Amino acid sequence: MQPFFEPPHMPCEECGASVAREERDEHVCDQARRLDYVMFRLREEVEAFDQELVDYLHSPQGRFDAWLAERERKRRC
């Protein structure tokens, strides 16, 4: 007898789908579900991106890069 209860289903590490233990080897991840799961796991980084971009664009390096990009854009036109 095992000391801990083992649930009959476990989440797939790649897509988060609930998979029966005996079906783990045959499981194939749905690509759309996998993408949703990856985005869910990265949600804090995705939410922070906008503020990090604003902070960067207000920094000396960000202002220079924005100026340089605008200069290159105008030069190509």
C-alpha cells in the first residue's frame, strides 16, 4: 500500500490537460490548448510587459533607441 493518495488523473506538463495516469504515454497535446497554457503560465510577464516598455522608453537608452529608429525610418522613406 502506498503512503499517499495518487489521483487517477494528473495535468500534462506541456498543455495542462487532465490525463488519466494509464493514458499518459498516449497523450498528444492540442496545440491551441498548449498555447493557452503557456500564456497562462506567463501571464505575470505578459501583464508586466507594457509597464516595462514604458519604463524603457523613458530611460536615456530607450529615448535614444526611439530617436534612432525614427531617424532610420525617415531616412528609408
